[in-house]
Amino acid sequence: MDTIQTKITIRKYFLIIAVAIGVVAAMSQLFFDVNSEAVIEVRKEQRSARKDRDAKRVMGMNILNDIHAMNVLPDSLNKKVAELFSEHQIAEKKSEILYSELVNLKNAQKIRNFPNYNSFADAIGNPILILITGILFILLYILRNSIDWKKISKAFIHLGLMYLFVASVYLIWAFSNSLEIHRAYYIVGLIFASIFAAFGLNKLTRYLFNVDFLEKEKYKKIIRLLFRQLLFTIPKKGYVKEDKMIEFTDSNNEVINKVAKEID
Amino acid sequence: MSDETHKNLDKLLNDELIDKDVKKVHQDISAKVEKQKRKLSQEINKRKSSNNDEFNELPKGLIIQLGNFEVQT
């Protein structure tokens, strides 16, 4: 009894810990800031230094232009200074125009608050998978009394492998040295996950929504009615003579054995 | 009811092909029928034994014709 109780307790705690880890892991992003205080501070300083640098650069170019205007340099150097100033003006203008274009383009490609479709798809992909899984579990709960769990569990191995595959791709990406993993890994992962999902859902839907499943219930009911007539109503109501009762019962036993053999 | 039939009856019940009360009634009837069979069997054996005794008491050397069959005591 102690061993059984211990096993039950271990399983209970295992389940609780597994669910807790899953939920915490899914929400763990909330516990960490995007940037630490130190990063924010240094970034602020860097931006300030960069602004200062750019201002000094413009000032430098203006001073060069003034020196050029004073005409105190040798001709060749004066010419170079003039060219440099002109090129700098052109480059600055171009940079401003391109920056403006970039901002407009980025805004145009935004999907809700996400910078682009890639980020949006990244954010929404896994929650959709979790949502579908949730709906599936609720459906299984609603149909729990009519489900042959042994048969339906054949779908679980494929779905389990699909989840393992998807999770492995993400975990490898998270722990890999580079920010992006080769597109080939994504495609291979997608292919395998799709294959397993197809097998799993095929078995699941075939069982849950198959006409055979509903028809089977109907035929079971019909057989129960027939057996009731044969084994219950006929003998109870005395439709069989007493001297024929032995033969009748033996014949019924034969039917029982034959039916049992058929359903094997 | 044989063991095999008992087992098959349980199988039908587990597969929801018969109801519990139907199984019970059939088992009760089968039990009654078994009792009847045993009684009949005893009676048959008794009569057989009695017939054999009677036959053995008949004088020897007699030929008895029963239809196409001839029996000698």
C-alpha cells in the first residue's frame, strides 16, 4: 500500500512540477527586461557622444569651407577642400533623404506593433499552436465518454513527435551561437513537423469524425436489442416450451460463442 | 454453460453488445438447464441400467427381431 501511495505522490508532484515549468517557461519573458539599466545608460551616453561627433564634423567642414573662402591655401589644396566640402554636402543630403525613405518604408511594412511580417509571424506562431492544442483538449474532454482511448492514442505518438520537432528547432536556435540558423534547418524541421502533424491529425479526425464510429454505436444498440429479445424476453415470457428449453439454450450459447469469435 | 461461453458472455458485456440484466437472466436459465440436463442424464443412465438388467434376466439363446435387427440373448 505504501509503495502505491508513494507512486501516486511521486506522479502527482511530477505532474505539478512539469505543468508549472511549462507555464513559467511560456511566460518567463515577462520577468526579464529587454535591456538592462546598464545598457540603457551606456546607450544614452553613446547617442549623446555620437550627436556631439556629428556636430563637430559639420563644424569641421564649415571651418574648412571658411578657410577655402579665405583663399589662403595653395590652389591644388584649395580645390581639394572645395571638392570635399561639396561632396560632404551631397552625401549629407543623400543620407537625410534615404533616412526619411527608410522610416517611411519601415512604417509601411509594420504589422500592428511589429516591425514586419517576420516578427509578427514569430510572435503569433507558437500561440496559435497552443490555442489549437487547447481547443483539441476541450473537444476530447467533451467527447470523453464516447471515446475509445486506446484507439485514439495511436494519434498521440505522431502529435507528440510533431511537438518535439517544433520545440527542438526553437531550442537549437535559442542555444546556438549565431542569431539565425540556416534556412535549410527551418525547412527540414517544417517538413518533418508537417509529416508528423499530418499522420497524427489524420488518425485523430478519422476516429473522432468518422461515420464508422457513429455507425458502430448504432449497430451495437441493434445487437443489444436482438440479444435482449433472444436471451431475455423469449424465455421470460415463456414463448419456448419447457421440453424445448434445453435445445433453445444450447442454441443460444452457440450464437454467443460465434458472435464473440466474430468480434475478435 | 461451458467456461468458454461464460468468457464469451463477459466479452459481449464488455463490448456493450448485451446488457447486464440480459446476461444475468441467460446465466440463470443456463444454470437451470444444466440442472435439468444432469437430472435427465441420471434418469437415462438409470433406465439404461434397468433395461440391461432386464435383458440379462431373459433366457439364453432367444432370438428377438426388432424391425430389421436381430438380437440374441
